[in-house]
Amino acid sequence: MSLLFFCMAICFSTILKDQNAAEIVQKADQKMRGSTMQAEMSIKTTRPTWSREMKCKVWTKGNSLSMILIQSPARDKGISFLKRNKEVWNWLPALERSIKLPPSMMSQSWMGTDFTNDDLVKESSIVEDYVHTLKGDTVIQNRECYIIQMIPRPETAVVWSKVIVCIDKKDFMELHSRFYDEEGELVNTMNGYDVKMMDGRLIPTRFEMIPTGKKGQKTEMIYWFIKYNRPIPDEFFSTEKMKALT
């Protein structure tokens, strides 16, 4: 009987740890997103022989609605991306054409950067589409952090076979992430820097994505303006609005 109770205690402890891991990820996700978010940011892509910078506006509402508008450079101005539930659309003003992106395109590069389409438009949910397990602790940028492993649920189609995230224990900021492919090989590493107070929230304002084995290659995403929890009607996130943004 004592052995049975011991086994039950071990199982309960494991379940509790996994629940806590999911709650930590949810808190970090909510910290960065809010109920709604309106942001302006720049994305700088660096290669060994060249670099390119884009400026964008971003709107999000919960985990199911988001819009991205590219403002510069001139050749890309007006290109926009819409996520509505599990559908992702891309508007190309030069062609006056909107394209619905299939799930197979989520793993491809977003606008030539080191971020994937899924990283930017969040077709998958880090909260709902993964099983979370607390793996230990570490220190990043002098902040104590949780180490959490995320494995996709069997019924979900996501880009990565495994993601390891390190989340600050005090302020629930995602400061380090590693992304693995189906063979278990490390593909990308993302670090969060320049922690600042933005609209009452302490968050990293610069994220650096570094691909494995590609010397001199990285992409930086820098938030320089964010507003949280302002009302945005659901109707804003539509293909019609996507075409009309300037």
C-alpha cells in the first residue's frame, strides 16, 4: 500500500510540475501580448555581405487575431499579413492580390528574415499547441529563470519538434529560446534584450534570432512603441481592412 501511495505521489508531483510549467508559459505569453497590443517595431536582417531594415506596425487581440503592416522600405510598403483564428493571409499591393498561406508555409522565412512565418503571425499557439514540462533553473542576464521544454501535441501541426524556453521567475519575461527540427537538430536560437518599461509592463524590447551554423547571420526585432489593452474591434482583423491599411 505504501508503494502505491509513493507512486501516486510521484505522478501527482509530475502532473503539478507540468501544470505549473504551462501556467508560467501562459503568464509570459500574456505579459508580452496583453488582451490587445498595438506596436511599432523595426526588423533588421544581417548577412555577411549586406543588411536590410524594415519598419512595421502590429496589432494583436488575444491569441487568435493579429495584423502586421510593413511601412518601409518603399518596395515593401503596404504588404500586410492577417491571422484570424487558424487562417493566415498575405496582401501584396503591387499585385493587388491576397494569398491565403497554407500550413506548409509556416516554417518558411518571413520576408527573408531569420524568423519564420509562424514566429511572426503566430499561427500556432505556444500555450495551446504544446505540452509544457519544467526542466530546471538557470540564470540569464543576472535573472533567475525557469527552463521549460515544449513538445507539440500529437494532434497539432506546428513548425518545431521541440522548443526550450527560459522565462524570468520574477517578471515572466522570455529571455532565451531554442528551436529544434524534426530530427532534433537545433535550428534557431532567440535571445531577448534591452528590458524596458513599455506602457506599464517590463518586457524585453529587442529580440535577436540567430540561425545555427550560419556565421554572420541574424535578425533583430526591436519594439520602440507599444500600447496594451486598448479596444480593437474584431472587425479590424479582416481581409478588407488588410488591403486598406497604409
